[in-house]
Amino acid sequence: MNAAAVRRAVRSGVRRLSDIADEYGVSIDYLRYVCDLSSVADDSTARAAGNAGALPALRADLPRETFLDLYVTRRHGLATIAQQYGVSRQTLTRLAHSYDVELRAASRPRRTPYQPPRSDV
């Protein structure tokens, strides 16, 4: 069983977990076990390599089309997408550069000044 393919199928959120388990002929519990093991292995491998393996792994988990949908179409921020995929914002920035995606200017959330309620007295 290709754990990376299983993880991608599970993370995509398009199909139900039971459908994926049926496709591979395993129980849902075993599928969860494989996903947990592969994520632990990926994390330890990335840490051992000083995160050198984070970008290729992210490229496999987050193809260009999906990144464009999240970043350009849905206008999610880099930090939000990075948190969703378990990588740093800097790693996601390197991925964007490798995909030749122009990044938006960095900005902070704007605060609206407090205006007390008007009383029409």
C-alpha cells in the first residue's frame, strides 16, 4: 500500500474515508493507522534532514492547482495554508516561488476604530 497516495486521498477531503478504505480493501481503523504512521515518518524524516525534505513532500501534497485555488481564488493567506499543511510560512513561500506564483504584498489585518453606538436622544 502506498502510504503517500493514501494520505493524499484522505487529505483531499473529496471522498469519504470508508470509500477509500473499500478501495484499498482495508478497515477504516487500519487506514487511520497507516496515515498516522506515515505522518510520523514524514515528520521525523523532515526533522532529521533539517527540513530539507519538507518542500518535495509539500509539492506532492499541495499541487500547483490546489495552491492556486487556495491562495489566488479563495485568497487564503500563506500562514493559514502553511498551518493547514503542517509546514512553515517560509516553506510555503519557497513552494510559491517554485510554482512561479506572484505573492501578494504582506499586510496586517486592519482594525476598525471603535465607534460607540449613537443615541438619538
